[in-house]
Amino acid sequence: MSVPSIFKECHRLRRHLRELKEEIDRGPHVLKAQQKRLADADKAHKEAYDTIKSLKLKQKEEEGSLKTIEIQLAKLFDRSMTVTTMKEMEATKHEIENANGKKSKYEDAILGAIMEIEERTADLPNVEIRWAEAQAEYKQYELDAKDRMTRMIEDQQVCTVKLAEWDAKLPEDVKATYDRLVKSKGADGLAAVMGHACQQCRTTMTEDKRDMLASGKFLLCSNCGRALYLGD
């Protein structure tokens, strides 16, 4: 088997191993993102109930304030029946107007709270559906991620063995240069030639050199120094 043919398979395996490593290394980051999505869904689920609880407390507080203002209005009304001077009448009238303004404010607040509570309570079935979907999605992700990670690690192990076997096929006089290239550039220490151009640096070669490569000769790119082979 020619050196360029060995380079071609070594390049394929090294690129595949690089992609596998990148995917495996990305796993913890993807997991973290999925965990955040689940945590956000959990937070939204809890907040839906907490908001209703807060609204009910607010409604209760406003009802207490309304009761207090109604008692005050009753007293003011009783006072208005007993005042004897114009000044007292004007002052009492002003207090009643202020109290009625507060009463309207509390009534509006209570009505608003009741309407929002009803609306949010009616949406609780949807809240539960969204929470259940988020949990199911995360559970499925865990299963898929575990299966995918297992397959990638197995693939990585198999490809590592295959790469060692292909590396061993290189002649000793070529191996030193090859080792130096892959040590410094990894999979990018090798490059395919498509047409007459190196696919790493796009430098073109002469027809004679391409013929030499096609005949199985060991060639490096004259520009970027990568080990060459003919691409498909």
C-alpha cells in the first residue's frame, strides 16, 4: 500500500477522533444547559403557585383595609349628623371624600386580585402540563445523552486502535516526518489534494508532482509543508 493511501486513512481517522473528542468534551456544557432549562421550568412551576398565594394574601390585606375604612366612614357619617358649625361640616365632608377615595382604591385592588387569581388558577392545568413536559424532556435527554456518550467512547476506542495500526504501516523514513507533523498540527498535519490544489492552503502543484503523488510517492506541500494524498 502506498504512503499517500495510508495518509488518507490516517487523516480520516484523526479527523474523526478530533470530532469525537470535541463532542465528548462538549457533553458537560450541554448537560449544564439542560439542567438550567429544567431548573427554570421548576422555578416557573413554583412561582405559579407562589404568585396565587401572594395574591390571596394581598386580597386579604386589602379586604382588611377596606373593612377599616368602612368603619371609619360609618363614624364620619355619624359625626356629620352631629356637627353644628360650617367649619366642622366642611372638615368632616373632606374626610369622608378622602375615605371614599381610599375605599374605591381598595375595592378596585380587591377586584383586580380576584380576577387575577381566577385567571392564574384556571391556567394551573397548563402549568402542570409544562412542568411535566420539562421533566419528561430532561429524562429523555439523560437517556439519549448516556447512550450517545457510550457509543462515542466505544467509537473513540476502536478508532484509536485502528489509527495505531495504520500509523504502523508507514515506512520508517516517512514515520519521523509524519510524527512531527501530527504532533504540531494534529489531524491538520495531513491534507488532501483535490484537482491540483492542497486543501489546507489552496496552493496548486504541477502536473508532474500530482502524477508522482498518484504513483504513491511521499510528498509534502511546497507551501504549508503538510503531508499530501489524493482526495476523492
